[in-house]
Amino acid sequence: MRCPALAPIAALLLLSTVALIGCSRGGAEAASSQTPSTRVHPVSGLPIVALAVESQGKVHKFAVEVASTEAEQAKGLMFRTAMGADEGMIFPREEARMAAFWMRNTVIPLDIIFIGPDRRILNIGAEAQPYDETPVPSSGPVIAVLELNGGRAAQLGLAPGDKVSWKAP
């Protein structure tokens, strides 16, 4: 049994559904269309970019969150309980200067990698311990600091002099 009074409502619903489908890109299509520079981390909301470290003839690739503002850099990885093996956070700087990081309210051990103006690793504060407020300093002026899971740099053989590359979001 058809109800003529409902026909216009059904047509409107059909057109609305078609319009919504045509205007949105969801699911796998949306995820696959995001480049590393347009993705955001589900916990921090920070943009994620691809980062590579050339070490001993190998290239190690990471997906890193970019903490670019003063507030984002002050928070860093505080209160995070987990991070993937090939994930990290980079703290870029406008100009090269000395840096020191600590582990206040940081739950997971981290390798703190200081990157010099030539985009090479200057020094590594290996396996900084959770909650330790002792400053871990750079050995010279840096343009960025990269944090990875504690022990990851040694596991991959990363060392001072290795080349680091990334693009700003």
C-alpha cells in the first residue's frame, strides 16, 4: 500500500542522503587520502609528519607528531602511556639555540635526540627516565629535538652525525 502524502518526504530523504554521500569522504577513502602532513594524532591532536634518519647506510622512517607552539612544546609527551616503535615527537625551533629537556610528568622512558643546524644528530640523551626532572642538555645549538621511545636509538644504531630529514606540516 502506498501513501501519496509520504512520497515528497521520501524523495527529500533520498536526495539528502545522496547529497551527503556526494559531499563526504569517509572510511578508508578518507584515511588513504591523508598525507603524513595532514594527519593528526588521535591523542594530542598534533599534526603528524614523516621523518627519516639516515644511519649506517640505512634509512629509518618514523611518523612524528610536531609540537611547534610554546604550549605544545611545554606539554610534549607528558602523561602519555604508550607510543609506537616508529612514532615520536619533534620539537622544531625557529633558530638554533641550546636546549635542555626533562621528564616531568612523562610516563614512558624516552631517547632525546638533539638535531643541529645541519640537520645531523648532535647528541642523544639515551633512555631518559620517567618523572626525572634532571635536565638533559644538548651539546650545542639545535634546530630541533626528537623524542623516541627509550632505547630505540640504540636499537637502530642511531648516533651523532646521522642525517635527520622532515618537512614542516
